[in-house]
Amino acid sequence: MTNCVGLSLSATVSAGGATLSRSRGGTVEAAHGGISTSFVDHELDDMDELFVRCHPSWLLAIGEHSHTLLSWTPDDPEIRDLPPIARLDLPGYDPGGLHRIGFFDVDEASCLVESEVGFCLVHRKKGLLWEDVHDDQTRRVTSVSNGVIRTDSENGSDIYSLTDGSYVR
């Protein structure tokens, strides 16, 4: 898994020449070269962390309970909200810290994002390429290499194609 930063309320992180910050009401702001842009994620509660993957040339973020991935590159001064991804929906109560997000760098322009119920591939410029929802909360990505995604769960090990997320074996 690739390291990410957990951004709490009123915190900032700098990467790729940009500064990403949070404020109340789910507001996420990116500033670069004197230009600033913001996006309001209505699912991002003030108590939630914003998980940020800082690539050298782009930022990828998602709130602890959010369905919306946010992407920012210096080529496009706006924060892009990508199509919503599947997440575990436990309104009001999470009995055991079941919400989780993981980032796995594929290359300099792509990142696999793992949630509680699936994973998706995000490209720096093209956005969300595909998503696979497996609905197995015990399934974890163990590695991403050689064009495949390897996973383990209490139900066994599986391999998926990195090209389209399809089940290989």
C-alpha cells in the first residue's frame, strides 16, 4: 500500500507544488501558483479525515465516509469530483472501524483506490477508469504488479486484471 496523509479539519498538506486544505462544512481547497479552487463534499463531516495521496504531479483525495474521489493536477486548476465509488454505508454508527481507504500506486499517472467493498482505478487525466465491487469486507489488496491485483480474504485469494478489474482467478 502507498502512504497517504490523513488530513483533519483545518489542516493543510503541500505536494506537487500545491497546497491542499480543509475547512468546515466539507470544503476542500487547492492552491497553486496564486490560483485557488475549492469543492464542497457534503459527505465530508468535520470530524472525518480526508485521505490524500500526494503524487509528484497530482493529488487524489477521499473523505473517510465519502463516496466522491477528488482529483487535482496543475494542468487543470479545478478540483475534479470523480464519479462516486461504492462504500460501506453504516448511517450513524460504525461498530468496529470498518471504514477504510487504501491507495496503491500503479505508475506515475494511475492509482488503485481500495474501499471497504471494492476497488477502482483512477488515472491522473482520465479520472475514474473502472470499479469492481466485491462486497467482501474481509477482502484486502495485497499487491498490485505485473498487470494484476492480488487480494486475500477469509474466503481465499483472488487475482483481478488491472486493465479492467475483471476476475482472473
